[in-house]
Amino acid sequence: MANSSEVRAILDLPSSSTPAPAPKKLSVPTARKPDGISRELFSLIGPSSTTLVAQLAKPRLKQKPNLGAGSKIKWQWRAFKNEYPFAKYNVQRPTFTYSEDEYTLHLEDSEWTKEETDYLMKIVAEYDTRWYVIYDRYEFAGGVARTMEDLKDRYCSVCRKLVRNRPWAGDENSKNALLSSYQFDKEREVLRKRYVASLENRTPEQIAEEEALYMEIKRLEQNERKFKRERDDLLRTIAGIDSGLPDIVEDELPASSMSSDPKRSKKRNGADLDSPSTPLMSTPLSRAARPSLPPKNSAYDLQHCITRTEPPAAATSATKAAHQPAYLRSFKLPFPKAAQAQKVTQALAELGVSHTRLVMPTQGNVALLDQLLEATTALVDTKKAVDKIEFDIQVLKNRLGMQGAAAGTAAEEGDGGTEGMEVDDGNDADGDADGEGDGDGEDGRAQSVLKTHFNVRTGPAVNVHLLRGFCGHGIDTGGDKAAKANLIQGVCCVKFMAYRVHR
Amino acid sequence: MREAEQTGHSEIVDQSRNFWNARPSTPRILATDFFARVDEVSALVIDIGTSSVRAGYAGDDTPKAVIPTTYGLLKTAPDADSAMPDATDPTQATTGASSKIYMGQFGPSVWRAGMEVSNPLNDGLIHDFEPITALMRHAVVDVMRCNPSDHPILVTEPAWNTPANRERMAEIMFEEFQVPAFYIANTGVLNAFAAGKGSALVIDVGQTMASVTPIVDGFVLRKGLVYSPLPKLVHAHARHILTNPNQQRRGIDLFPHQLVANKQQVEVGAPPRFTLREDRLKGTTDSWRNWYEAREVEEWIQSVAGVLEQGWNDQVAASRPPRQYEFPTGYNCWFAQERYSVGEQFFWHSPQLMASNPSLPKTIPALITESLRACDPELRQVLVGNVVLTGGGSLFAGFGDRLSAELARSFPHVKIHSPGNPVERRYGGWLGGSVLASLGTFHQLWISKEEWTEHGKAIVGQRCK
Amino acid sequence: MSFRDSNVIIIETGRTVIRAGLGLHDLLKPPSVEISARVGLRKSVFTNGAEANGKTNISEDPLASTSRASSLPQNGQRNAAVKDYLVGVQLDEVLATESDIAISWPFADGDIRDWTQAEALWKYVLFNQLQRRRVQNESPVLLTLPPGLSRDSHERICQIFFERFNVAGFSILERPVGQIYAANSLSGVVIDIGHEKTDITPIYDGFIVHSARTSTSVGTRDCVNYLAHLLRSNQSVMAAISPPEAPLEPNAIHSTLVELVDQVWKDGHVKVPSDGETAAAEDEGVTDIAAVIVAGKERALIESGMKKKATAKASAAEQARLREREAQDLLPVKFKGLEFDLGKERHRFCEPLFDPTLLRGKTTGDATLRSTAEMSLPLQTAVGHAVAQTEVDQRQYIWSGGLFVTGDITRHVKGIGIALQSRLAPFIVNPELQTDVQPRSMRVLNVPEYFPEYRDTGNGFAAFLGASIVAKITFNDSGGKNFVSKADYTSMGPRSVIEMAPTLL
């Protein structure tokens, strides 16, 4: 059981006194017989047959805990040292020292004595430029009271001067970088601190007022967004066109996130509502309010005639390569869909617009033309639908008339023939009249196709009724006025666009 | 075979016995892996507060020894048949020719004829170092059974400690305790560390002092440090409530268990039926009785008293459920609104009270305002966003919520760290010391015995900023 | 890795006695080894060395002289080796014949006074009594220790067990924790009545409340001395042991009486009256069977019942005599070949526990029984006080967790817990009180009946039983987080025991 070292230990033989047997044992270069192979076999095949050895050695029982040998490690006590082996990795800021001459040459300052400057440099090094602590601990006997800005200013100016006036080993860039790290604008800092302090010194009334104003702004913004969104929705529904107001799309992101996730929006709102009183937060806040604005300043782009092409991802990227080669703008001129090309061209011709040729095919103009084409297409579609409904109404009227005739109520016959709209909704007579009036006024310059649509068919208000027929009373009665207003606006837009494109 | 084995074994034993005896009496860094083990210096941390002295191993989460700072003092001459205790009792130390001090959990709290009690701290500062030395020795040697010369020791100090005091402490540690290394750290900073913060506004409500300490990057901003003996006022108010009669009840006797021979169960509010230990009354000193009654008040506060979360409101106070409490005399009654008026003293003093008593300690909100006013405006937001509430006195039910409500009135983004675990709250300073002293990076800050010998007292101020 | 239950060793280190056992069985067994925790050293062997050093009888540990000092002797020898110490049976034999033996009790202070002596005792238990072999030691050891030892001590013990005893695994359990586990509770107060000291340890949720631990200088020794003193006024006893024709020396009288008392209480003839009752008063009302059973005196009752049956056939005169004897509660005693009767005074055995001042100034022969009577608090005061040192909100759990009285005395004397409970009533508030903070109830704990092997040992072996339970969990845990394995020791050193024995943290 006991191995030689244990025997030695038991017999109290110092290990050094038995040099003879130990090296002998070590010098014999016999490979040890692996477990699981008989000695005879091993002496036959030798240690070279590695595969066999590996195979034979493999099946082993769980390793037994090493119970026999005493632990080799002896634990002992060491004296205490307050050293830290990683201290060398603790990077110290470079500290500046200056000679007497340097001070008199460059660093003289009427506000500061050399002694106090020395003290300042020492304490800054001692507290590792933690300015709040430095200011707290700054106690120069006989010195005047200093603000933190005084201390920072003096320290930075000393460092700047020393850097500037000493020979510089590195390149100019590194020197400038270092210099700029010691840049300190005292007046600005003082002013900033004053602002911070004044923010804190607001009376509760002031805070409440600010809070109220902020809420009001938020509310207004939200209203506007809602209004735009609704208008846009309506336009889409009516005419299947974009209203062409770019900010709608942009504003939709925060609005939708707000409505889709009430929990999150609550949090957001809370943060937003709180933020006016946080001076430190004011910068991020302005960004948070309009998060989808492109990072580059659009005013700048405008000024420098930069147009950023943002390829409509949905339209192109799926089918074509994302890369767009250079192209002529006229290449991008839109064309109406083949099925309706004729009617659209006809309508545009009535408006006096040639869609095949633009004098100045700028991006904006192309986009406008595109929108115009879409609007016209929608208009054509609508006309088709209106015609169909008109026809249906006529048929129904005729049937009604026949019924009426069959019943023999002669008195109602005339009315029923002219005021068939009342079948749907009779109390919009005033609105109809208004709409008609507006339409007439606006449409004074309008072209003949449009006239045939609106004037002949008693104006946009009729469309509302027709639409309602289509959607199976999908539009709320209460929303009628607003919807109508939107519609009027939308129509005006189309006209206006046609006008601009034409010009 | 056994014989041989026995011999071998004895041999090993002999060697190691020498090793035991040769052990230098300094703390060790365990051998083998120097880098992995370098932080194991088995440092001790001692935190001295007005209520208790806390001592324990650095790296632990609770102190091993918590003994009252108050000690008993018996001035009688040590005669054989007078009430003389066992000379070998560890809780005693001889102070002079004819007085003994009794320390520890079973020191002052055990009744002894003629024993006075005393506290070596005044407004949180040590004013009598002799019993402090004895108390620290008792905590480390008798309770923890450690040899102070084997362990570096970190001691805490309040933020308003004097340089003379900390140097005296260093002297005691190096000269009397023979510690291999020493450091003295500020409780404000340590409380911030215990909360895992480098910068914080530490609100520490202890047994006698309430303090507000701004901490930035692990340094106290001394200009923003404010404190007042507010807890004393709260305690006095509670005692006043209990001992003075009101419409519902008579004044309550605060006799401790030691003076009550037996009690009988009585109805709520009925006069207590108990017998006093007449044999003890005569030998009871005023200071002992006063101290013990204060403990009874303290326990009543801990069991019953609270503070309204949203400021004082008669209706709210009346709507809270009353609590029943029984005193050692067996007297028991219900405490309703009045249990909230105790905690209210921390936050609000009536104008009449303030007018009649100009030296009234400042309330917590007043202290906070004063502290923040002294700080750079830019820092205030950072500080109120990192408020650390600590100290046994803050364990008042509802204290944290009330503080939060008070702060929210003036600051929009208040965040209060107030550990729910009472041990963490009560021993925050000790815990921070435990964290600090077990950090590897702290090693270079220890003042070693060699440095002390070489530089003397001056090194304390230089190293412990 | 885990160990075979049959290899696990439990060593319970008390102040004056060491108990040990090998193997964990399905029915946990009481310890198989029990030795006095004392060592002897031949004075002659070390006289020269000691003089050369100029120091004698100096304990190596400086703490021993300052604290908790027990009156049991301590004779440390700086240059004595483990093998120099006489231990166990060896020591008993030598003591019977030789006189120049210096006795030491290294654990009597509740700390370790001398490391070499401690090692000698543990070594004797492991290698002599339990027949382990150092070279091929497959046994893990769970060692119980008094609570509150320093970390340095724990580390040193860990080092001894690995580097000297070569154990396969090691863990440490503080005795009171094991004791409360044995009583099937996690909170409560453990009152461990020893020979001359009683250790009181409040435990909250499985952890010792160290700041509230205390001990008081009352113990079985006081009870024995007190009863021996009382017996001096019992003429029939005195006449028997010190007949006028051959009177004993005054010192001899006391030591003989002590021997007699030892025999009486160890035979289970002592009862404990609860507070307010005198010994006589309780004897009258044997009808309250429940109370008798609760007090653990059922066996005495049954025996007396059997006696009645046996004597039914005897003559009427005989019966009358027996009845009278029973009424007087006379106990026939056979002692050193003598036969005499012992009266009710034997039930006053435990009185000093509750009132140590009874012993003040009492002398036996030339020795005052106690010089420190004033210092030692009565059990009920010390217990009440200890619990009062815990946190306000912990107390109700500690009180309702229960009083657990253990120690050698509880193997033979039942009912100390009940007696203590009645005296602690002032610390409990009215049970009707509407409170969720103040303690409203208290109970008395005993070792549960479902440990059949421990049925006849009262609460006396609680520490060993608790340690067995802990060992069963600890060493069967393949995660091995609660004990130090050999590999742990090699990589982490002695400190590993602090991290691996969770109750120490």
C-alpha cells in the first residue's frame, strides 16, 4: 500500500539522504503498463501498439477518490502587505508641473498667486480632477472665495498655456486634441449654471403653468395629428389617393405607437409630460417629439439643392436589385395604367395637361404628376362607379314610379321623381345646398369633365350619399360635416395639383 | 504496521506543532495561488454607533458581534460579600481602582445593584475613548474570539468626526490592538457603497442623530453635510405620549421585566396588577432605569408606531387600524392616532413648537433642503435620483414612503434606495465597510503598521480622505 | 461525490464529553463512543522542559485566560506533543494508579483552550475508538462544536482534520443548531445544561442569533452539590454512610454524598416541580395522568403500579407499610453495599438551576460550594434575557418555536422544560392580545417519539441526533456544497470550511 515516499516518512528518513534509489527508478525508461491489460500481453506487444492500449485502457470505473495520499499542499500564513498587484493598471491622469521661470513667463495672473496655483494643481491631482470634490475640499488659507468655475478656469488655462508653450513631441493633431480637452469657457459655464439654478428656482405656480402649457401643446399636436390622419383616411376611402401632405406619414409613427399599445403610450406620455421641468432632458425631448425626422437637416438640403432619393422600398426592392443605376429623370415619368389609359388621358386633356411631356421633370414635379395620374385614375374609377349607381337609381326610380303609378297616388308622383335622394336621408338638404354652393364657387374655373361629374350630378354632397349607399351606411351621420369638409378640401387639392402641374 | 504508522503520524504532528507555534501573529495571505487569493486578508470591520458597536468579518453580509454601546459602571469597592461578580467574566473590565464596567448584550441590560449606565458617544462622536477601547476589545476578542493583531481593521466614523478623534482611533488600533493595518472610513460613503452607489444623498437616521450627506464619487461633500439630533426629539415625544395621562388612559408605567416580580392578565385598559421586585428597587440607579425605560419605549415604537405616508391628516390617521400593546407590567391598551403622531415628528413641527423652541432639531425635509442648497445646482438632480435611506431610526413603518412623498413635492425625479431587510438598513455603515474592505482594489489604501511607524498620525488624514 | 452512509463519522464535541459514532443507519442510532473531554499529562515527563522554558501551565491560547473560564483545570504544556497526552480509557487506567497526572479539559470554556490537546482527543476517537486508519481514510467527518468559535479556529480545525487525520470530507455543525433540529424545530431557545455551565442559544429560522447567545454558571454540578448538602440533614443517610462508630472525614463525607446523588439522579429518581409548586405538593396529586406523562414520569408511575400488584398478595400489614412508604415517597437505595431510604428532598435536585443563590455561602467541609453564586443568573432569567436581546420581531417566533432543554441531565431528569416554561410566563403577553409582534405563546420541545433509538435517552443526545440528521443530508448531497471535500481543501485551503459549512456564515 505505502509507496516509497510514505515509507520514508514513516521511517523518518529524510528524502535527501536517499538519492541512490530514486534516480535509478526514474532513469529506467519503461513505459507504465496501462490498466486493463495483462502484464504478459503488454510485454509482448510493447507500448507502441497505441490503438490496442487505447482500446484496453478505455473501460474504466469511476475514478476513485484519492484517499491514500495525504494532501501535498500545506497551507501557511503570510505576513500582511498592503500591495495590490493590479495597481499598475490603474491609469493616472498626467499632471502638470511647472518651474519658477515657466510660471513667471506664462502663468502670471492678477487673480492668482503662485502659491494658490500650486495648491490648486496639487489638489486637482489629489482628487483626480473630480471637480465637485475639489471645490468641496478647496481651502486655501488667506485666499479669496472661489467658485468651481474659477478653479476650473484657472486649471485649464494653466494647462493650456503649458501645452502651448512647451515643445511638443507628437504631431499637431494630438497637440490640438490635448489643447481642446483643456478648453473651458467660463462665462458660458456660469450662464449655464445660472439657467440650471433658475430652473430649480421656479415657483410651484410657474412650474404648474409651464406644465399646463406643455400639456396644451401636447394636446394641440395630438389633435392636429388626429385631424390629419382622419382627413387622409377619408381621402383614401373616397378617392383612393394620397392627400399629398408629406407630414401626415411622418406623424403617423408616434401616433400609431401611442394608440396601439396603451401601456407603452402611457409611459411615454408620462415621460413626455414630465420632461419640461427637467432641464437636462430638454435637448433629447425636442427630438423625441418628432422622432421620424431624417437625421439630416432638410433646410440644409434645400439650401444646397440636395435631393435625397429614398427609393420606395416596397415597390422596388422586392423584385429588383436594391441598386439603382444613374438615370434620366424623364425616364421616370409615370404613365397611367393601360386599362384606363384612354379615359385618363382624356380627362387630363380636358384639364389641358400633357402627361407625356414635362418641361422640368424635377423629382417634385414627377411626384406631383404621379399623384395627379393616380388622382385622375381614381376620379375615373369613381365616375364609373357613380355612373353605375346613377343607373341603378334610375332603374329603382323607374320601378318606384311604376309602383306609384300602379297605386294610383298621383299627388306624389312629381315629387318622387325629382327628390329621389330622400329615400336615403332627407335632412341633409341644407348641407347639400351649401356643398353645391361651394362647389359652384370653386368650380368656376373647372374643366368640363369635372363639370359633368359634379355640377351635373348635383355636387360632392351627392357623392357622400352615394358612398354611403356603397358602404352600407358605413359613415356616421355625426361625422358627415367633417367628412364633407375633408372631401371639399380633397377636391380642391386635386384641382390645385392639376393647376400646378399644368403650369 | 500500526506501530509504524503511529510513529509516522507523530512525526508529522511534531513538525506541524512547530509550525503552529512558529506562526507569525499577522494576518495571512493563503499560499498557493497568489493572484486568486490576494484579497483574503481576513479584515475586520468595526462600526461604532450610539446604539451599538458592530464588528464582523469583511465580506460578510451581517456583523458577527452587535453589542450595545452603552455600558454599565459599578463604582463599589470590590469586597468579597458585596455584589461582586466573577472575576473571569468577559463582559467586564476594570477601569479604575474601584470601578468596573459591564459590556455586551449581558452587560448593562442585566440588573445590578448600584450599577450606573453610560454611553461614550455624544451626538454620534466619541467623547470617551477608554470605554470605546474596552468595547471594541470585547467585540473582537470576546465575542468574535479574534486576535486583533492578526487582522487588518477598518473602523467607521461619522462624517462630522474630528481629525483628533480619528487619529486617536488610529493610535488605539496600532498601539493597543497592534493591528497590522488600519483604515477609517466615513459612514456616509459606506452607506452609499452598501447601496452599490458611488454618488448618493445618504439620509442616515440613527438613535440620536439624523444626517444628510451628499456623496460624489465616493467622497463626502463636506459643505453639504447637515445633521441634527432629531431622533432624540422623536423618542422624547413617544415617551411623553406613553407616560402622560390622556382622556383614554392613565400614564403608563415603564417598569422593565427586571423590576417586575410577576404580573397578572388584565382587561384592555384596566389598571395593571403586578408586583414589583422591592428587593431591587432600592439598588436601581436612575441612569439604569432611565436607559431601560428608553428601551421599553424603543420597543413600543418598533412594534406599534408609524408615520403616515402622505403627510398628516386627522381623517387618515383615524381610519388606520389601532394596535394593541402590552407592557411588562401586564398593562395593555389600544393605540390609534397617536401611534402616527410619533413618526410625524421626523417630518413636521408645528409653528407653535418651533416658535417656543428655537433650538429645535431640524426635520428631515429641512435637512435635505439645506444640504442640497449647499450643493452645485447641477448635482442636485443626480443626488435626489440616488437617495439612500439608512439607519435603524428609519425603520419606522411608512418612513420610506413618506420621505418619497416629501421629496416628490420639490423634485421631479426622486429615487430612493431603502433596503427592506432591517439588517441592511440598521447596519448599512458596517455593510459598506464589509464591501469596501473585501475589495482587492482597497488593498493599497490600508495604512500598514510600517507606514504608521514611519509617518505617524499625519498619514491618517492623507490616506483616509 | 457522495459517501457511503456506513463510512460517515459524527463527532460531537461538548464542553466535558465527546461522543462519536460510525455510520448512518436507517434508524439513527445513539453514539457508540462516549469519552470525557479531558486529557492527562504525566507531570514528571515535562518538568525539565518546562523549567527550561521558564514557563509552566501556560495555555497557548491567550483567550482562555480572559473569558468564559471554566473552573475545570487546564494544564497546557507548550512543548507537549499529541502523543504525550493520555486520553480515554488509557487515562482512566493511569489515573487509578498514578497521582502525578495533570488533567486538562480543553473544551470546557466553550472554546478550544489547547490545540494539541484537542487534536489528541479527536485523534483518539477517530483512530482508536472508531478504528479508522489514517492512510486509507474513507470516512467523512461531521464535527459538532460549541457555537461562536472564531473563523481562525474553524480553519485550524479543518486543517487538522485534513492534514493530520486525512479525512475524506469534512463539515462543521454548531451544536445548538443540531439540537434544535433534533427537536424538529427551526426556531426556539436551546438550553444546554452542562456540568458547570448552561449554554442558552436563541435560534431563529435555523440560524443562531449569535448576539443573543449567553451562558450562565449553573449546571449539573450545582444540583449535585446542592442535594449532597441537603442530604447532610437526612439522618438515616448520614447514619448509613458515616456511622458514629466509623465517621468519615468532612471532605470524604461530601464526596461520598456526591457519589450517592450522582447515582440517584442517573437512575432517574428525581422529579422536577414546576414553578409555584413545592416538591411535596406535586406528590399528592398523582391522579393527573396527563401532567405526569407530559413531565415524562410515566415509567415511575407504571413501576409503582406494578409494585402495587406485586404486593397485593402480601400481608395487610405489609401493604399498609408500603402505602405509608409511598405516601412519604421513600426511595430504597442500595449504595456501596449499604441500604437506606431517601426521602422527598431528592426532588429538590434541580432547584439551584432556578435559584443559584441557594448555594451561596453553603459550605461542605472546607470548600465553599460556590464563590460565584451571585454572578450566575437563574435559568429563567438568563433565558428571558437572551430572547430579549433578539430583534423585536423575532421574539414571538423564538418563543413559539419552543424551549428545548438538553444536556446530560435531561437523559435522566424529565420535566425541566415544563418547570422553566412556567417561570418564563412574564415574558409572554396575554394570549388574547391583538398583536402581530408581541409573543403570545410558548411551548416546550422534546426529541420526537419517532426516533425509537432515542426513546430512553430523553433530550440528552439531541446534539448527536441533530448532527446525524445533518450528516445524512450533507454527505448524501452529490452537489457537495455543504461539506469540504478533499479536492476543495486542496484548491481552497482551510478557508473552504467557512464557505462550505453554511451555518457558520
